Amino acid sequence: MHGAAILTIGVMIMKVLGAIYKVPLANILGDYGYGLFLATYNVYNIFFTLSTAGLPVALSRLIAEADANGLEARKEKTFRTAIGTFAGIGILFSLILFFGNEWLAEVYLRKPDAALSVRAMAPAILLVCLVSAYRGYCQGNGNMIPTTVDEVLEVLFKVISGLILAGAIVKAGYDLPVASAGAILGVSIGSIVSLGYMIVYKRRNYPSAGVRRGKTDSTGKIIRDILRIGIPISLGASIMAILSSLDPGICESRLAAAGFSKYEAGVLYGVYAKVQTLFNLPAAFMTPLTIAIVPAVAGAMARGNKAEAEKTSEDAMRIASVISMPMGIGLAVLSEPIVNVLYPNSNAAGPKLLSIMGIASFFICLVLMENAILQASGKERLPMVALVSGSVLKIVINWIIIAIPSVNIYGAPIGTLFGYCCMAVLDYVFIRTALKENPHLGKVLGRPLACSLLMGGAAYGVYVMCSRLVGTSDRLRMLLCMVLAVAAGVVVYGVAVIFSRAITSEDMKLIPGGEKIGRLLHMKSAGKEG
């Protein structure tokens, strides 16, 4: 939890920087242009996920196991072997993106204009592969600070360079595909800065001199272990990236079947793409906890302390619910002002799309946490089964109902919601087989849900009252009502989680400065009533 809290601070900074990047970029490119940008980014995410989703987790787990047993030489050799392995994978995927850009754009995305943007993504893959090896090493040692600083630096320079390039290209009169490629090139620039920082940090804080002698494994065994653990995780995670990249083609082709023109379908998908940025927000805050729990559970397992691993897993699922539920419900009940304030003049479908996606965002957070628990417990193949099942369900639902004219683009978030619900249920069943003590759903979901519903009602009520008093005729007034509603929801939720003991004094002890905050708020332990 201490490590997760540090990472969460970084995520908060990155989300602010991300908003500075994506919101103005969406307004610069418009609905059609931003749909092109997101479709291209989804292709990058497939290769990014294949190369970085599972391998850093595998490295983190192996480092944590070696650290739990005091095997410093094994840790260092594992890292050196991982660097070579990650570099080879990164080079392969970068070459595919660089030389296969036209095929990916025309055949896979059905957007020929995206070819230049796909090629601009190529250098970033190799860079992030190398960076992920350093992050996995530090995380396996229980040190989340370098990852946090590194991610902030990466996003900061991506924002600065991406916006400067996109703005300059548009101002110079070039077409939108060129502007999209310029914005995407910022990813590579941010990754260069990120890699430089991690190399310096590793040399200063984890020098390799003097730790190469001692008990270790062969290079071949280390590579096999990394691939054995990492490949199922990468394949499972890449399913969602592939699914996202298929979304433009599926949505626009089924909208055409419903009678919409190519341009109308592009606009509807574009506003859906904008909403997806907000949909991914809760999951971004969940990722730090999933990163921190893998070495924690794996280390407990390596020490033979299964009871500690079980308690850590249940606590992590409960904290995940406490964090993600209010965010999802907040997005759902305040969807109208959120979309209209952030993306003015967008298609009218935006608020209803976000309402559905807000609820779905909780289930993706739950799936992320369940996957991390299974991966840390040595059951890394099971999440892939759940992901495949949920993905197939999503595609089937989308294919059928998007083509219904009265449903049209709303079928996309409906399919997402049912797909992630399916994954969450299957993952919970798998966790019951992996852990002797099953997570109690009442503790994990009950109190956070009650507090979130109370918060949602308060936020919506304040927004409605404020709207009647000051009106929402312009963007500024709507923003004022939204801010007041969010503030009311935060206060109500904070009081509710304390009095319901959804968060306890024991939880607060696990985060930096949390014990003092707990005493100040007179928080009670889980075992105390009243």
C-alpha cells in the first residue's frame, strides 16, 4: 500500500498532464481527426502490451522472490538477462511497426491515413521495452519511487513535445494525418527522457559491482522463467489492446449497416473515442495498486506465508473497490456536464455513452486487480481464459446491437459493460481455486457500493439544484455546477467510508502519513464497532 500510494501520486500528476495533452488535442483535431489519432494509438497499444504488460510483471515477481530469500547475485543476473530479452522483443516489434505501417493502416485499421502515424510510433516500442526492464527491477525490490518519477517525466515530455509538434503542423497547414503523426512522435521523445533517467537511477542506487558472485540460475533458465510467466500475461493483456484496435472497424461497419454514412459513422465513433479517455481514468488509478501487489504477494508466497498473501489479496480488492466505485458512479451521474465542459460542440451522444462507460469502468478496475492477484499467485494463465471469454462476448454484442438503428453507437459501451462483467465473474471463480481463503464479497463490494451510491445521489442532487439556480446556458456556469457537485460528492463519500469502516485505521497505517490522518479523523479499526 505504501508503494501503491507513491505510484498513485504519480498517476494523479500524469492524469493532469494527460488532460493537458488529450483534451486540447481532441479539440484541435476534431471528432474525425481524434478518432484517427485514437485508432492509431490502439495499434501501438497492441505491441506495447505484448512487449511490456507481462515481462515487467514476470521480472518484478522473480526479483521479489530472490529478494525475499536474500539472493543478491540472482537479482542482478536476472536483471541483466531481462535487459537483453526485452531489447530483442522491442527491436522486433519496432521493425514490424516501421515497415508494416501501410498494411496495418489499410488492412487492419481500414484507415489508410493512419500509416504515417503508425510509423511514428515505431521507435517508442524499443524504448519502452528497455524502460520497463528497469521499472520491473525497482518494483521487485519494493521501490516504487523511480517508477513514479520516471512515468511523470515520460508524460511531461510527451505532452510538451506532442502538443508543440501537433500545433505547429496544423498551423503550417498540413493535413490531419500529418498532425496526428506529430502528436504521436511525442511518445518517443518522452520515452527517451524516461530511459535516461532510469539508467542513471539504477547505477546510483543499485550498482552491480560486488553482487555478481553467489547462488544464481543459468541464463537459459532465467529467460525461460521470464517467458513462462510473462507470455501468458502479455497475451491476455494484448487481447484487450487488440479488441480496442478492432473497435473502429467494427463500430463504423455496423453503423454503416444501420444506415449511417461513412462521415456520420466516423463522427459517432469519434465522440465514443473521446469518452473512452474518461472511461480509462479509474483504471489508471488502479494500476499502481496492481503493480505494488505482485511483488508483495509473490514475496509472501516465496517465504511460505500463504496467510499473508491471502489477506493482502483481499485487502487489495477492497481498496480497489473503495477507489474505483465512486469514480465510476461519478462519471455516470455527472456525464452531461463532464462531456459538455471538456468537449464542447461534440456529438450529442457523448453524455449517454459516458453514463454506460462509467459503470463499466468499475468492472475493468476489478478485473485488473483480480488479474494481478492471480499472476502473483502463480496462476498467470487463468486471466487469459477470462479475457478471451469476455472479449468474445463484447464483440458478439457489439456486432449485433450497433447495427440496430435505434441503438447505434450506444451498443459499443453496452458490449464493453457486459464483457468486463463476464471477466470479473470468471476471475473471481479462478481466485477461489488459487487461494485457500476466498475473498469475502461482502467486505470487498458491500460497503464501498453503499458509500458510492450515497455519494452519487448527493453529487447528482447538488448538480440539479445548482443548475436550476444559476443555469447551464454556457460552459462556465456548467463548470461551476459540476465543481460544486464533485465537491459535495467527495465530502459525502469521505464521511461515508469512515463511518461505515469501508476504510479502517489499519488501512491508513499502510500509506505515507496515513496513521496521522486516521487519528485526526478518529477512524476505527475493522474489529471495532460503533
